[in-house]
Amino acid sequence: MNCAYASGRSWLAACSERCSVHPRLTPLTRWSLWLVAAGASALGAAVAAGACTPAPDTLDLGTGGSGGSSAGTGGTGGAAPNHGKELFAALEPDFYTACGSCHDAGGIADTPFLAGPDVYATISSWPGIVVKDAKESKLLTYPVAGPQHTYKKLDSAQYKDTLYAAIQAWLTEEAKSIVTTTVLDAGKSIEPFAPIIGFNAVYFTALGDEYTGMALTFNAVQLDDHVLELDDLEVHPTAALGVHLVHPLFSVFPVGKESDPDPVDSLSNVDQEFDSGQAGALGPGTLILTNWQKGAKLTVGFQKIEPFTTMMDGGTDGGTTTGGCKDVQSFTDNAAGLLKSNCVMCHGGGNAQAKGAVDMSQLATDAAAACSQIKNRVSPANADQSQLFITTDPGGNAAHPYKFGGDSGKFGAFKQSVSQWISAEK
């Protein structure tokens, strides 16, 4: 849901033939895996690479109950029962049996939205799955009839009245917790999302085609039950276009309650321009939300958001990439080849959002230009904390459709070599 921005410090109305059944899972047991979850790219192409095996003939749909929105603000009273979580717990064993070997960490689809140990946290924070309009969830629109998912179809006769129906019921229940009576302003607010304790990438794509690839990133740390700290808040424009932001306002969406804006409106004085190719800190780079509640979602709205560029080359192509790399030779020797073999399929143009986020289309033709783009996603002062590594780490918790197929050794070799270039950029 998006909230309409009013004025000053307020909001209007308070604003899814090669996989096998996983041997570790039965309807009566749980499994233990590391958490890999939710940013950044679409479920699409990566899911198409995988397949899943038949689900059980029967499925207990559970009795979740209603978790619709209730009156009042999210900042008062105790947390409402999470009926969406209850419904997912009932369908989870069958869902994992059907698709876990593809969509667990290391699965051939390399889209681990069913990774544990807390699968509910993983899938509910994976981009495009839990959304305010359940019919638009990627689980209901992608692994279904049509050529887009070449393996299992969840709406086939085998699953339609069991697993598919249960997923529909769960997603509908989840949507209730984020739909309120607030008047919407889709051009200025990001749809509510479940933050990850760790690295988060929130894309602006839904605000309009011109924002494809732009993102807000941060690291979330839960200080206590009611305090969530967002560190390293950064805005990432694209190579072709920048963005102008005025007065960002974060709001908490507790389960079953109305949105609750940041009580102190911490970023009310922000009026920033981020030129094309130039990432930067949003405001002071840190935000502390004292109205956080367990299981809640977040959203961020803007008093104003618009495309921006200084057109530094005076042309009409969206401007040139500024910044540049200090050691293009090190980039060529230590990073370019590995980026070509692991990343360029999507970031070279195969996926518009991926290319918009980090444009690698010039890796084979202009190393300096490619280096400048990729430098926006690394941290020369601390290479280990580079987004390039955080998002693709098979053992990490950031959502990204490519995680080296769960091969930590392959990832380690990639990181070791590319880090040599990143360190050279200090």
C-alpha cells in the first residue's frame, strides 16, 4: 500500500522434472538451513531455470482466521495475531516438498525463497511475493499456465485445489495486514515490505519506468522489541538518470493495524539530488524507528520524488557516468572476467532492473565505464561489506536471484579476486 503525502510532518489518514523431494522434510518435522532472503531482482528468469517435483495429493489448508486491518494506529496496543503466518505454517511442509529442492539455498533455480531456518521470514520478505494485491504475487502469476515457468504449474489439476489454493489463501491473508483505507499516491510511496535484519535493497521501479533500477539500501538492526535502526541508508540512481528526493518519511505497518509514521519525522529536512551514476547517503545515513513492532512491514514515502540529472555532457542521453575508477587495470585483471562469467547475463541487459541497478553492458567494450558503474556497489574502505558480495553470498540473507548456486567455494574465489580490485580503489 502507498500512502498519500500531505504536508509538513503528517500523512493523509495516518498514512515459484529435475528436482527430487527433499529427504530432510516430512509433514511432522522441520529443517535447519541458513537464512537467505529478500531486493532485489525479479523472480522470473532465475525461477525458470528450476523445476519442482509432485506435491502430496492432499493438503490441510488450515484455519488461519481473519487478520484484516483494524482501526487505530500501529503505535498503540500489543501486536495483533499474525494469521498469515499461521496459514503459511500449515502449508509450508507441502510447499517445501513440492518446490524446496529448487528454491532452497543451493537449489538449481538459485532463487532461495524457501531457505531456512525461518522460511516464513525468508519468503515474506522476498520481493514480489507478499504484496498488497494478492492476485499480483509472483507465486500466483509466474509458476502457472504459460511458457514463463517451464516446469511445474501450481494451477494445474495436480495442485489447483490443494497447494495452489492454500497459497492463495495465505497471500490473501497477508494482503489484509497491509491494506488500509488510506488514500493512495502510487507515484510517491513504496509498497510496504518486510525488512530483513541485515542488508535490504528497496527498488523504486513501481513508481514509474524512469525509476527502473533505482534503489534505497540499508542495513536493519533490531535494538529491542520496539526499536529498529536503519544504518548505511543510501540512494542508488542509475547510469542514465538521477533522482531528486524531498522529505522521505518511513512508516511502520504493524500486523492488522494502520500505518504508524516515524514519530519524530527524522528526515523531514532532507532535500537531496543524486546525479546519474552517483550513489550517496540519504540524510545522515542513519534512522532509528522507535515505533517498530514484531512482524511489521515498512514503507517510505516522499513529499516529492522526480528524475534528475545535471546532464554533465550537455547531451540528450541522460548524461555521462561520473566518478570513475582509480585502477581500471586492477579491475580488468581481477574482476572483469569473473563479472562476465557470473553476472553479465542479467546485468548486461538480460534483465532491465538488474542492468538499471548495475550496468555491466560495457564490460567487453569499455572497461573504464563498466568499472565506474560497478564501483557504486562496492566499499573500497571495507571490501567485505561491498553490496556486490552481500547480495550474492550463498550464506547471506539478502534477496538476489543469483547466489553462485549455493556454492560457497565458488563465491569465495570470486570474492577473493574481486576484492583485490576493490581495495585498489581506496
